[in-house]
Amino acid sequence: MSSLFASESRAPDAVAAPLPVDDVAVRVQNVSVTYRTTFERTPTFKTAVVRLGRGERAVREVQALKNVSFEVPVGTSLGIVGANGAGKSTLIRTLGGILPPTSGRIEVHGRISALLALGVGFNPNLSGTENVVLGGLANGLTRRQVDERAHDIAEFAELGDFMDLPIRTYSSGMRSRLAFAVSVHMDPDILMIDEALSAGDAKFKKKAAEKMHELMTTARAMFLVSHALASVKEMCNAAIWLHKGELMLQGSPEEVVAGYTKFLEVGEDAFSLEDL
Amino acid sequence: MPSAGMSAADHAANKAAVDRASKSGYLSDVQVYEPHRVGLPPLVPYFRELWHRRPFAAELSRAEMRSANTRTFFGQIWLVLNPLLLAAVYFVLLFILAPRDEPGPFFAHLTAGIFAFYFISGALTTGARSVVGGGALIGNMAFPRLLMPMSAVRTAFFRFLPPLVVYFVIHAAMGLPWSWTMVLAVYFMGCMVVFAAGMAAMFATLQVYFRDTTSFLPYFLRIWLYLSPVLWFIEEVPARLAPFLKFNPLYSILGGFTDLLVRGDVPPPGIWVMAAGWAVAAVVVGFLYFMSREREFAVRL
Ligand SMILES: Nc1ncnc2c1ncn2[C@@H]1O[C@H](COP(=O)(O)OP(=O)(O)O)[C@@H](O)[C@H]1O
Ligand SMILES: [Mg+2]
């Protein structure tokens, strides 16, 4: 079940063969990611010495992704669904080069702009404008490019005078608006959005959806993590479903959403669909 | 699964992709992420990218100085007042313990030494906090992490400039002679910056694994100050201790700096070589340690 993403030009029998390099936006091969966390909330010399005295093991391992493989052809808008803790954010961070995979291999063709949950890349004590500039520079833009875009970003986020106030004074909706505005203005080849739209209001969601449609014409690929299954169906042309780190299903958004919904209805952790 | 039976063509394609990626680094068209053994990222692309993104470090340092009001008039006064008061305290203390015939030069030496030591300890302390304090950036963006401690060193350096100006006022007030050899102190200032960069990277890494590193730092720094030629002149060291003090990197780096700046004395060649040696050693060890660990930071924060 490797490369069966909707790509009309491809004959069904070509499915098993790997795509030629130039058609692939992202290739994920047998990727596993294991977090190694310490028991205590903050690791210190003190606890290390105490633990050493007791002969305890220092770390606990959490397998966030287990042997996940898939390929994303150019032009794909991939929806990623799954319960909390399924490993969706971990997958996005790994694709973004932030977390190294524990095993396996990832190939990314293009420059990535990742938008992670609720714009957590921000420094809360700095102003919106300062964070925009820092984010752009960290992403590898030049100072001139950043200055040119700062205005568009402020305009798109509709934050007005709040741009000059520290981020800690923002509501979560305002943060996610700013984060979305930053990500889409980085000229990404590959755009990744992790639950970032959930906090915006209806008006901004509509605007964001329009912007994403516009970007799809220029970007090579897009990844959308969302609990809003309807928007996955609407905005994506392929989807995957992760459960406890494993890739359960991949295919068209309709198939995947149907499978996931069915699983939720009959599955052990039955929670109300209204929460989605 | 494509990898289960990877075809020869696939291998060739992969190899081509990896080659391209390793040639062009972060900004390349193709990036390949693979598990790392305990090891270093490819050095040339790493440093190329570090250099390319240096405006980020500069802007981060600028923004942090703005938010700490460092650039306001009173902020700058505070930057000077703080080490100056400390110098005054030590001066009184040392003068009670052992009155000197010529207090002027000694006071100048003391202030120059404390200002410089403040720069190094400032770089070390803010550097130690830089990675853990920048958790959100590290967890959500991919960039060479060394930019974080480098930004801290830049901040510390800019905080060192107002005190340096004040030093020259003190130098004049104490009626100390001016000589062209004072200019050579720039060499030791360079050593200080390079040394501080290495130490900042080292402590930033330690802080990730042991979050109480910064609580031990003040004690460590206090002892280091006493072992450095700040509260005493280099030639005052008892003969018994002299061979050991040379193992203190600041013995040559700070000693050379204050000798040149305060008295215009050109240190012997050994001191010049030692200062550069320590600076290079600190930066190589500190950077390599940091870089070998930095890909783990995102999961550790
Ligand atoms: N920094 C971390 N340290 C340790 N475990 C983590 C960390 N981040 C996530 N995890 C664990 O990894 C698993 C997947 O998390 P995540 O990718 O955030 O899921 P999702 O985004 O799908 O809700 C969870 O079991 C979570 O507890
Ligand atoms: Mg998540």
C-alpha cells in the first residue's frame, strides 16, 4: 500500500512501483519515532544523582510513530486524521526536519513551511511584529524579504494594533491567525498545518480555506492535520489515518474518513462525534 | 511497501537524491532525514546555513535587548552601574585587607577585569538559558540550533560595550598613561568572544540535560572570578600557585587583556599563544558537543 494517492495520470497497475523522483513531494519509508522522556518533569543533576543511587533507569520510551511508510506525489493535499496522541504532530515535525526519525528515512522535495498547533513557535514576550520577523529569518528568508512580507502578514491576520503588543496578550484565536498568516507567506513549496485552524472564528476559517486553495496552485504539496473531518474531505485530495503511531489506512479522503468514522463508532474509545 | 523490495532503479534514484541533498544543505531542493548515530551533521552545509541565517541570531538578540530595556538610557546606566558597584565593593574589601601604595592603577585593573569577566559570565549564563528558553522555536522550526547561544553571546557583547566606554573614563580619571599598545587588547577581546561562544554552547547543551545547571552557575562563576587575574595582578601570584593558575583559561585571556588595557604592558608571547589556544579549544569542544546533541533537543524540551 505505498503510493496509491489520487493521481489521475497513473494507471492502477503502476501503483506498486515507486514514483520517479521528480513526481514525489515527500517520501516516507519505514519511519519510526521514539521519544525518550525522563520520569521527572525537569531533568536535573539532583534527580540524576538520586536515581543513580537507586539504580533506576533514566528514561521511558514512547513510540509515537511505528514503521510508517507512504509517498506523497506532487500536487497532493494530504489530510491527516486520528485521535489525540496518534502521532500526527510527531509526523509533521519529523517531515519538517525538526525531529530526526529514530529509524527509517524521509525525503522531502522542496522548502517546507510548517505551521504547528496554535503557533507555538512564538516567543510570548516579544511583539507580534518581532515574532513575524524572527520566524521569517529562522525560516531562512533575508531581512529584506521579511520586511516586505511583514505588512502582508499583519494585514492577513487582521490584528491591527495588537501586532505591537507581546504575544502573551493574544487570545488563542489571534495566535493561530498570526501563525497561519506567517506560514502561508513564507512561499513554501510544502505547507503543513497542524490543527491550527481550529481556534480561528468562522470568518477567518473561510479566508484561510481560500488562501489554502490559492496556495495549492503554486505549492508542491500540502499537509492538513484536522479533527474537522468535513474540511478534510473538502480541502484534501488524499488522506491518511494514524492510530497509536500506526498507519491504519490511506486513500481518498472519503474512504479514509469513512473508515475512521466507522472505527470511532465501533471502536473501544467511543467518544461523541460532536467533539470533532 | 516500497522499501520491502526496493528496486535497483529506486536505489539509484535515492542515491541521486541523497547526493544532491548533501551537496546543497538545508536550503536544497531535496532534504533527506535519516536517523543519526551519535554524530555530527555534515559540517560544511551546517556552517554555511549558520552563516546564512545569522540575521536571525542578531534579530533575536536585538529583540531580547529591547524587551529588557537594555537600549534605553537608564538600561545602559544599569549595565554600567552593576559591575561598577561590584568593583567598588571588591576595592574596599581588598583595600582593607592589604592597602596598596598606588590605589589608582589597581582600581582601574579591577574595573577592567570585572567588566570583562561580566561579559564572559553574562554570555555563559544567557547562553545556558538560550536553548531551553527558546523551547517553542526549537520545537517548531528547523534551523541550526547554534544560532541560539550565538545570539546570547551577541547580547552579552553589546552589554559589555557601555562598561568598556566607562572604563576609559576611569582610566583617564586615574591619570593612567595612554599608549599605542593598548590597541593590542583587541586581540584578547577577540579571544574572549571566541572563548565565550564555546562556553555558551557547552552550557546551553548541559542545561538541556540538567535543568539545574543555571542554579550552580553563580557559585562556579564566583570561584572562577577569584581564580582569575581580576582581584589581583598577574605578577602577584605566589610562586607555589603560579603553575596551577595557568590551567585557568582566563589567566591568559583576562590577564593579557587587562595588562594591555590598564598598563600598556605587552605580555610575553606565551600568554598570546595560550589565550588563542584556550579560545580555540573552547569553541571546538563547545560547538562539537552542542552540534552532536542538537538534533535531540526537540525531543528533550
Ligand atoms: N515531547 C514529547 N515527549 C514525549 N512524548 C511525547 C512528546 N510529544 C508527544 N509525545 C507522545 O507521542 C505520542 C504522539 O503525540 P502527538 O504526535 O502529539 O499526537 P497527536 O498530534 O496526534 O495528538 C503521544 O503518545 C504523546 O504522548
Ligand atoms: Mg497534535
